[in-house]
Amino acid sequence: MSFLFWWIVGGVVLVILGSWAWKPSKATRQHRHHDETRPSTKVAKPKGPSRAKQRGLRAPASMGWEVHEFGDNAPAGDWVQWKIGSGWFDVQGHFNRKETVREFLRLATQADERGEPFGALLNPEPDNKYDKNAMQVIGILGPHEAPTSRVFLGYVPADVAAEVASFPEGMPIAVELKKSRIGEVDVILNCAGLWPPAKQRRDLGFEKAPSKPVTRVDENALEKLDELIERMNAMPALTAKQAAARQKTNRIDFIEDDEATIQRKLAELEADRSPSVLEDPGGIKQYDNDLAKQVEIVSEGLDGWERSGMTPAPYYSYRIAVILSKQKEVEPEKAFLAAWCRHFSEVGIGQRYADLVERARKKGAIPPA
């Protein structure tokens, strides 16, 4: 009985000890549970840009662009940039020959630094099945007249080539290398399109000179001018002191003047300062060669002079003299200048007033100084 009791007790103890040894700690259970529930992660290797993306890549300067701005390499003669966009263009279509283009540009850079001849030529390609206006850009080493090396660099952009095709037949054109940027992936080449200066284009018959503005002088305008001259000759001439006194009389006194007087003087002052032509949205320049309009403006200026002593702006009087001179109206110009100087040669302050007085002296309208 005693032996059986202790045998049972020993078995229970062994079972308890076995259970305790097999059961993991709470921390171990939590860690195991965390590992079991964590999703699996695949480690991916860094992936470079696709070949398609590499084709359009423009590397920043920090990635090693070789940049060179070329010196003068235009062919002999007088050239200016043609009026297509800015005059510059990017050479197109050199993707499949980048290494060849890179090599040429490096050689051209060396030639530029050494002062050796280099440049480029334009070669029309009318048989191009994609664009009848296509134009090749050919890089050259050596003089333009006898290159030692020729390299096909690419094409003039299609929109630029289309405008070049609209030039008159036989128009001289040329090209000049301006700037190259050589990167690890791409090559960018800027060129300037050239043609002769405007005068040469006209002399060669490729362009017509722009028509000069027609000076509108008629008998009616000359009659109005005569009336203006008669008016100035009949007006009493004021000295500088008298003109200042007239201005003082019409000066606005915001303390002594009543409201009605202030408003009247303000309106007169504004009218004297701003001729009616300024209300025209086209502005004064459109009337530079219109004698009748210039006479009208000067007449308005005289109204202000008589009313408030405000000296008329000299620009319009000067335009009258210029118009008459262009039309060989010698005597009317002298008569106008003499009448104008009678009033404003002493009181007018500014360079344009002085110019009018000097012009009057040269034309014999007033005695020399």
C-alpha cells in the first residue's frame, strides 16, 4: 500500500515536470506568434532605367556633360541669323550615330581651341521619302571651300526646314555650329541658320525694301497751317516774366480759391496738358506724318498758352517742321518756325525747344545767335 502510494505520487511529479519543461515562456510565445504572422518580404535588386527611358534621358550637368560654345565658324562672307524662331535650332535624328557625332564634336572642339578651321554645311535632301524638305547638317573639318573631313550629324528640324523651303529660289543659306553638350547617354547640338543681311537680300532681288510711310500733305492741311501761322503772328509775344505772371494768375490756390474755381482750373490744366489726340487709342505716333493733325494739336496747345501760360509741348511743332521739310515746302517751314520762335524761343525749357530754335536758325527763319 505504501509502495503503491509513492509510485503514484512520483508519476504525477514526473508529468508536472514534463509539462513545465515543454511549455514555452510567454515572451517566446509572443515572438513566435509575431514571426508566424509577419508577411514574407522579397528582396529586389536595384533596377536601372529601361532602354526606352535611356533613349530620352537628359543627364544633368553633374552627371558629366561636356559643354562647348563654338567660336566663329560661319563660311566666308556677310551672314546674319535667319528669322525663323530664335535663329537657332537643335540638330535632329542623330540617335543611331551618336558615337560618330560625339567624335566629330570633340574634334571640332579641339580645332576651335587651336584656331583651326571647322564648321558645318547644309545639304538639301529632296529625295527623302519622308520629307521632301529634309535638309542634312554635315559637320566639316578644314576650310569650307575644301573640307578634309565630312560627317553626317543629323537633320534640320522639319518645321524649320519647311520655312527654309519657302525662301525665294536661289537664296544663299548657311549654318554655324553654336553649342554642343555631350553626355553619357545623349548628345545635343545647337546650330544657327544663316542668310545674307537685309540690304544684300534686297540688292540680290530676293526681297523688296519696306515701303516708306506716305506723308499725308494736302492743300487743306497747308491752308490750316497758314491759319496757325497767322494766329501766332497776331498773338502778343510774352517775355519769360510775363509768361510766369500768367501762370501764377491761373495757379490753383487750394486755400483762397472756392470749389468752383478749383474745379475750373483743374479742368483747364488737364486740357492744356493733354491734347485731344491722346484720347485716340492708336496714340500719337500714327499721326507723325499727318500735317493736318499736327497743326490741330499745336493749335490746341496755343489755346492753353493763351489761357494759362502753359507752354505747348514742342514735339508736335517739330513734327510740322519735319513734314514740311520732307515735302520740300521750304517757305512754309521757315514761316512756321519764325512764328513759333517768336513766342517760345525764350520761354521754352528743354532740349526739344532748343532743337527747334537751332533748326530755325539753320533754315534761315531767325537770325543766327
